[in-house]
Amino acid sequence: MAEKISRYLVTSALPYANGPLHVGQIAGAYLPADIFVRYLRARGEDVIYICGTDEHGVPITLTAEREGTTPREVVDHWWTHMKGTFARFGISFDNFSRTSTELHAENTQMIYRRLKEGGYISEDASLQMYSPTEGRFLPDRYVEGTCPYCGYREARGDQCDNCGRWYEAYQLIEPYSKTTGGPAEPRETTHLYLDLPDFSERLKEWIGSQQHWRGTVKNFILGMIESGLEQRPITRDISWGVPVPEPGFEDKRFYVWFDAPIGYISSTMEWAERIGEPDRWREYWQDPDTRMIHFIAKDNTVFHTVVWPAMLMGAAEGGGEPWVLPYDVPANEFMNLEVVVDGEPRAMQMSTSRNLAVWLHEALDRFPADALRFYLASTLPETADVNFSWRDFQTRVNSDLIGNLANYVNRVLSFTEKYADGVLERPDELHPEALQAFADFREIERRYDARMRDERPREALSELLALGRRANQFFDSEAPWNMRKEDMGRTRATLYACAVMLQSIAFHAAPYVPEAVESLGGFFDGPAVPMPDEQGGLPERFGVSGARPLFRRIEDDEVNAAESRLTNAATGGEGA
């Protein structure tokens, strides 16, 4: 029997409110979390799914200047856009907040004060990168250069994507402004710091005890801590962000990385207020029986496994009740693109600046949400980088979703309507072949549950497809199209058994294709439930009326058009 957990708090990394969502972000943090949450809800677990937009930092101020508007107008636009896109895609947040609210500013300042009271904040002069051309200090992500450790020539200002090492931006070799390409030079400024090294031993002990973490995540982080942590600046020379409650820091704001994870707390508080139970957020953040799970992409691993837990540890020491630490941080790898150039497919990294991305809102204009959800779920980068391919999308939707799962649904429902008048009564006895199929289903369901509990929805999807194959195999072996001519009683019993398996398929498919399973309920009155146990629980009857296909095939011309847009972006042409 599955372990019963008191409650789950599930989050996805806060998307930055400075542009539209692309499929790489969706596959990395949002779809796997949504599938997991839908799975838990269907099993009666106490779970909330929390998110919101990350709305501070220099990139937003630069966008506002470029567009002749204000940072507030920029984030208002993208919060609305993202919320709408997530809804169209079926991402089922319990609350979708934003970090520019007054509540969030109060929470950020509260966490800061508790860290300070605990003795984990220091003040020091430091060198920050300054652009003489632009007349401003630059955020780390707007500085690039050569990595001082591995020599990677496109290293970012705070971390090298090639070797994963941290450093200060002024340590880069030949640093330059990513915005203008002009030189960047170090200048002295005073900032506040989180004394991260003070947490090294506690973090090592805590992370070392997490036996359920992915090995790649755990080993990488332990190695980093062993090599030595450094103080992390928590303020920046910027006017857009959460004010710093310290004299002399009136012209500075909290660094966006510091306030962003606190957005999880703020969003949970909003949720509790909205449901009329304003103190209920404490159950999820201060009760040790809560499992908090952060779904992120691997570039956010350090912040969610080192910096954020240290903040929570330190804030607890500075006053108030202890905070729940992350139970798991399933960090996914990256999704790249397969782009057709000169007639040949090539793997390329997404580039938002070049419009070389599959934007989710545009994809939803072309294709149904469930088809996109199914394909992305089948290619989630759980263990390695993957490529998004429009041809692969077409193949998997047409072959696996339609040719396997939907084909079975259509066969069972159409035969029931046509040859059983849309009604299937429970037979007095099920023949051995049906009972064996039921037993096989239960075994596959156990594997499905194990994969899902391990937060591996791509692997769980492979078990869902195994359910479809087993059900189709049973249908084929019984051949009701022939059997009905000789034994209608056996045919009805066969179709009844098929309907029982259809219930199970629908139940396990719902986290992946929720819209289709909801539509199924409009013409099939069997509830979506797991396979009943051997002792009983089979429905008295099933009814089918007005059945229609749940999905449509993906056509060549649609895929050609989608591929052309990427090709144009990759080769400098006009995007479609």
C-alpha cells in the first residue's frame, strides 16, 4: 500500500516576467509538476500547486526603457500573458501570484530581518561590473566573458553553463556587456551579503540524508559544497525591486535571486487568504509533515538546493517557527530544438533573442493542448538533454496517442454503441482471458504508481502506453467483430471487460490529457478509476452515447509550417 503523506506543497520555478513562455521552460518545470499534482489530487492527497511570476531585476528595467514604458507595465503585461497561456495549456495552479505585490515585499523584508537577527547578513564593499557606455551597473546575467576556470567563451556573469562553477563577474576574462557588446569594468560599491559558508556543514548533513534525490542533483551539490561556498550578495544597485530596510541602502533593492524563492511563501499566503483560511499557509510551510517539492530546470539547482534551504534555516534561527525544507528538487535537464536547415535536421539550443524557440502560445494556436502535453510528457528531459522535434511530435501523437490509446477508446465505444445498443451490463462471470488482462493491468498500474511517486512522469507515461497495448491486445485476441456473429453473450462480456480497462486507462491518462478525459465523460458514463481488486468493485453497467474521436491527427502541412518558422529563425529569415 502506498505511503500516506500528510500534505504536499508543490512548486514550479517562478517564470521571469519579461517575455513569453517556450516549450523548454514547460518541459523543465511546469508540465512535470502539473502531471504529478493531478496524479496526487486524483488519489485524494492534500496537495497545493503554487507558482507566480518573478518580476524584479535589471532585465525588466531595460525592457521598459527600450519600449518606452515602465517596469510595472512590462510585468503587468507578461503576468497576464503567462497566466493565460498556462490556463490554455491546462496547468492547474492552485495560486499563480507575482513578486511585485506589497505582501511579497513584506515577506522578503521579514526573511531578511530574521536572517540578520540570526547573524547571517554582513555588509561589505565589493567590485561590481559597470558599463561606461550605458552609465549603469550591470546585472550578472548581462555580463558575459570567458570562464576563468574552463575557458568557455560565452560564460555568464555569475555561473558558467559549461562547467557549472560559480564566480564573481569581475573574474571573467575580457568581460563585456551583453546588451551593447561594449566593455564592462569592475567598480566598487557596498552591498549586503548572505553568509552562505556558515551553512556548509548543515547543508552537507541535510543533503547527504536525502536518499530519494536524483543522484545527479545530489552528487553535484555535495561536490560544490565540498569545494567551498562563498558569500552571496543579496542587494543590487537598481531602482526596481523590493526596498532594503536599512539606512544608507535607499537607492538599492534586494537582488532578484533573493526575493524570488520567497515568492513561494507569498503565493501560498495568497491562496490561503483566497480560500477564506488565512492561517492555513502555515500547515504547508511550518509543519514538518509537509513534503515540499520544487520542480525546476537544472540551471536553478544551486539556488533551490543550497541557497534557498540556507535562507530557510537561517530565518528559522532568527525568530519564529522552523520552515519546511525542500523534500525533493527534481531538476530536469534542458530541451533543445531539432531545426531543419538545408534539408537536414540539426540540434540547436533555443535562443529567445533570435526568436529560435517554440513559443507555447503560438504552438497552442496551431495544435490542441492535449496533443502538445502528450508529446512534451513523452520527451521530458528527466535524465538527459532532449530535442524538441515537430516531426517527432507528429509521429508520437499519431502513433502513440491516437494509434494506441485513442484507437482503443474508439474501438470499445463504437462497438458498444453499434452492437450492444450502448449498454453493457455486468456479466455473471468473466472469462479467464479477461481476468488475466485485469491482473496484467494491476501490475502495470503498480509500476505506473512507482514511477509517478518518484516524480518521473515520462517513465510513468511509458506504463500508460503499456496499458493501452495490453488492452488492444485483449481486444484483438477476442475479435468481437467475429465473435458477435456466433456468441453475442460472450461479445457483451468482452466489451464489458474492455470498458473496465477503459476506465483504468482514462484514470491514468487524465494527468497527461485532462481535456480529453473530461470530454470522454460526456459520452461514456464509466468513472475514471483504477482497476478494481480481485474481490469486486466492478460497475453494474456502462453506458455509451454519442461517442466521437477524442483527438485529431497531426497533418504534414501543419508540421511543415511549424518547421519552416524554426528554419527561418535559425537562418535569419522572417518567422512564420
